[in-house]
Amino acid sequence: MSDKPKTVSSTRFSDFIRNASSAERKQVYKDVLVRATERQKRLIAEAEAAK
């Protein structure tokens, strides 16, 4: 039995993280955070409206 982890093929996400410039990664992180924040605000508003 081997304790060595199985090798898997790269994903588009892992390729992006490995190969993108710092500026590109920062822009993607910013976009994701903005969308997540908007979604959270929308869910909170919906919960408040449902009360």
C-alpha cells in the first residue's frame, strides 16, 4: 500500500492560479468578493422582508 497521493490532472482554476499575473488574480478575487457581498446583502434583504 502506498501513502503517495494520486496524481490528478490540472483544472482550469489551478492553471489560472499558477499562471496568472498578480494583477489578474487580484482582479478575479475582487470580482468574486463583490459578487459574494451583493448576494449576501440580497439574502439579508429577502430575510428581512420575509419577517
